[in-house]
Amino acid sequence: MLGIVQFIRSLIFVAIALGAAGTLVEATGIVGREAAKAHQHGGMSFKWLNSQFVGTGGRK
């Protein structure tokens, strides 16, 4: 009986692992497509973001 429970537990673990891997692959594909779109529209400027971190160029 214990062997059956361990087998079912391992099946559940494998199913969760495959689901997580599939989600990561899908997310990677989505991010890749968005990066390609952003690249086609030209470079992105991080001037505003950098000024928020460094504190230059903002209100004084």
C-alpha cells in the first residue's frame, strides 16, 4: 500500500514540475516576442528611470 501512495505522490510531483516548466517556457516566449517588438520600434531610453535612481534631472 505504501508503494502505491509513493507512486501517486511521484506522479503528482512530476505533473507539477511539468506544469511549472511549461509555464516558464510560455513566459519566455511571451517575453521574447515583446522584446522583438520593442527592438523593431527602436531603442528604449532609460534616461527617466536612471534619473529616478540617481536623483538627477528631477525636481529640486
